[in-house]
Amino acid sequence: MENITELITNIINDDTIIKAVFSGVRNKSEKTFTKVTIKKVIIKNEEKYQFEYFYDKNVEHKNLNKSETIDEMCYLTQTYFKQIVINTIQSDYQILVSKKGVAKVHKKAATRKFEAPTHNKKKKYILNEGELSPFLIELGIMTPQGKIVNAKYDKFKQINRYLELVSDCIPYLDKNKTIRIIDFGCGKAYLTFALYDYLVLKMGYNVEIVGLDLKENVISFCSDLAKKLKFEDLRFEQGDIKGFDQFTNVDMVISLHACNTATDEALAKAVNWGAKVILAVPCCQHEFLKKIKNEKMIPMMKYGIIKEKLASLLTDSVRANVLEIMGYRTQVLEFIDMEHTPKNIMIRAFFDDNSNIEKVKKEYEEFKSEWNVKPYIEEAFGKSLTDKLNK
Ligand SMILES: C[S@@+](CC[C@H](N)C(=O)[O-])C[C@H]1O[C@@H](n2cnc3c(N)ncnc32)[C@H](O)[C@@H]1O
């Protein structure tokens, strides 16, 4: 194998490697990974060789410098694999190793073009660790040095996912005017602050954002924080969604994890105000659980947990369909992975041309009679929905 060691050393020292693939495990009883590939990458401005180890169900990576790469390539060739293909700028090498460990090298004309090594960058999110964000620091998610607090990592991911979903709504918001947004059931307002930071500080929009919540203590906390952060066009008010009648028109309505039928109240306000964008993540839905009846579905409904999940899905289906009937292009999306929160369905709706209304209306009526329900959302919407349904 001496000539192999020399060949690998020269290829790496001359910096001519483009790619290498190791395959065919020699001794199956020792099998852990089944294939290894190598390519060059740039990490923190330094050139490295990235080894990718393919296992049955996962892939692992190691980034090595030149001398470590020579050692690892020699080790894999001498002890582990039967076939090694190394593509360099000048030639391709195929190394075949017999059961007894005898290696033969075949040299051929180069078949791969040189490609500049890729930057091994992490995906860029709207908010990033290391980029100081005063609101995240104040909310205890980021340290003043820019590190995400371990225990708050899920929250940080949720905020970024939320902003990603908001960023798709930008084409519906008119930059030439003040965008009025209301966040119903804002709670401690992590997402409301994130929205303000994104739209005003990052995107340069003029906004008027109101966060509404039933709880006096959270409103007082959020109002103080908005003042401290100098988020001048963000204010918080205490109140019930149902009774909120300060505005007659709003551009965007958000309601995340507001409990039970509070989501229906939020959707009704949004639509009746002519909001162009609606984002809602429903939570603890009890309404349908008590109401639904369907003889054919007894095999599902006799199990409490299944019935509960079924009732939630039916409620969200009704909400999404009602928004379609009211002329919205409606999407139902995963808000965040199930492992982070069970409340993961987002209803996102844009006021758009919806030519499908008659078909959806018919399907909606049939669906209601199949499940024997009169959804509360119809009461929340009132005349606007009744008129549409009876037209
Ligand atoms: C689970 S928290 C969610 C907070 C925040 N939206 C989030 O997703 O991080 C739900 C909030 O909705 C508020 N809420 C529930 N029903 C409401 C209603 N009818 N009117 C106003 N706020 C309500 C609660 O007080 C609570 O703070």
C-alpha cells in the first residue's frame, strides 16, 4: 500500500482533489458506515476537507485539515473499503483493494471540472445568533453577548419560523402607507415584538401595531418593554377580542394560540374589517368536541384522545373553509415541528381573488350536515357570513 499512501499524500499536498468516494465495505462484520465522500469546503475562511460518512439511516460529517485528511484517507483505504474513486484536476484514480489487502490503481483522464469549494454556512434566518437583537435580549432569549440562552432555543426557533411565515405576507402590505396590525391574545408578546422589529427596523415599514390581551399584568409588562425599546408605534391594550371596536379597518390580524373560540372572534373581526392578511394559530379547541355527532365515525370517536384531535382538525377545517367563502386564499401550514409544540397548525389567509367560493360553500354545507354541527364561527361572523352562505 506504500504507493497508495504516496499517491494520496501527493494529491492532498498538491491541492488537486475535487472529490473522492469510498465504497464497498471490505469486512461486512465491521460495517458501521457504508460509504464516505470527501469534498473541499470553506469554514470560517479556512479551507477544509469535509468527510461525509453514510450510515443506514443517517449521515455524519467531519471537517479535517490536510494532514488529518491524508491520515483518514489512508486509513479508510488500508482497512475499510474495496473501491475508492478520487477525482483530481488532472486525472481520475480508481483504487481497487482485494480481500487480502492488495491495492491496484487505475489512472484515467479527468472527468470532473474544478469547482470552487463551497462555504459551509448555516442557513441565514431573519434573526441570527451572534447578531445582537435588543428585544430578544430584553425577553431573556439572547444574552447581551449575542448567544441564545439554551433553555430558550425552542422559543428562538419559533420566532424565526413565525417571521419566515410573515415575510411571505410582505407583497400584501402597502409600503406607502401606515400598516395597521392587531395581535389578538398577544400574551407576553414575544411574537409581537419580533413582528415590529422585522417590519419597522429590518424592512422599513410604517406601522401601527396593537397587542390586545385579557391579562392586565402582561399588558403592563409589554407596555413598559415597548417604551424601553423605543418601539414607538407599538402599543398594548387590555381587553377582550369580542368587545374590541377601536378600528373599522385593519390591514393584518394576528391571533396566535388564543384559546378556544377566541380564534373565531379574531377571524370574524379580521374579515369584517377587510384585513388583507390573517395569521391564526388556534389553541385548546373545545367547541366541536361537545358538538360533533357522526354515526359512521364511532370507530374513531369512541377513543377520547382521537376524538379530541379529530374535533380540533374539524374546527380548523371549518375556519379555513369559512375564510375561503369570505374570499380569502387560505393555507393551512405547519407552524413549528410537533416536537416543539403540539399547537402547530397555522391558518394563513390573503384577501385575493377567490373564484372557488360557490364550490366551497356547497362542500361546507355538506360537511356541517355530515358532522351535525352549527359552528360558533358563524355566530362570531354574524351577518357577513350568513349573507354569503345564503346568497
Ligand atoms: C397561550 S397565550 C399566547 C400568547 C402569544 N400570542 C403567543 O403565541 O406567544 C394566549 C393569550 O391569549 C389571551 N386571550 C385568550 N382569550 C382572549 C380573548 N378573548 N381576548 C383577549 N385575549 C385573550 C390570553 O390571556 C393569553 O395571554
